[in-house]
Amino acid sequence: MFVGKFSNFQTKSNDFGEDLYGLVIKSIKKMNSNKIISESQWFNLGEGFKKTFAKYKDEELPGKKIKFEAALESSKKGYYTYRDNVLISGPDDLEHKLLRPTKIKVLNLGAN
């Protein structure tokens, strides 16, 4: 199980020039862990997300905690990341991608 904060809805184009509508979840962690495994992840707006978000207005979702299950795929980054000229990750560090989210729930039903 993973938890992250809903950021926004976003459209992106695939390799064929088709627009895909999805959403961005930020600061994704494994449940009961403080270690962030992904700063930001784009997900296709599939049926699971549509059904879960149906009772919310779009403007109510930013900042809400989203809990979900997903397959975790890890790979070596293959590039260097610098912040303020300081190396924060190199090619030996792992990059994580979450696939096929299911069992999606909005955790904080009250105000942001």
C-alpha cells in the first residue's frame, strides 16, 4: 500500500500525438513509512480513480491524501541529479515507478 498527496489533473501526449488525461500524485511513500519513494508520479485517469473521485469536485482534491495499491517497478536512474550544485543522486541510485493502481481511497475526507 502506498500513500501520496493529490497534486492536479494533467494532460500529456503519447508517442502518437494523442492526449491522455490523468493526474499527478506527489510525495508517494509506502504506508507506515517516512521515506519518499517517488517525488511525483503521473497516472492515467482510469476507472478506479474516476469512481473514487466521483463524489468530489475537482477543486476539492488538491492536497488530499490518496491511498492505493500498486505494482512497484525499480530501476537504476542512469543520470545524475543536482540541487544547488550538490549531487543528490547518481546513476547507481534507484528510480521507482508505480504501475496499475487499485484499491484507491481518499484518506482525509475533511478540509485540506
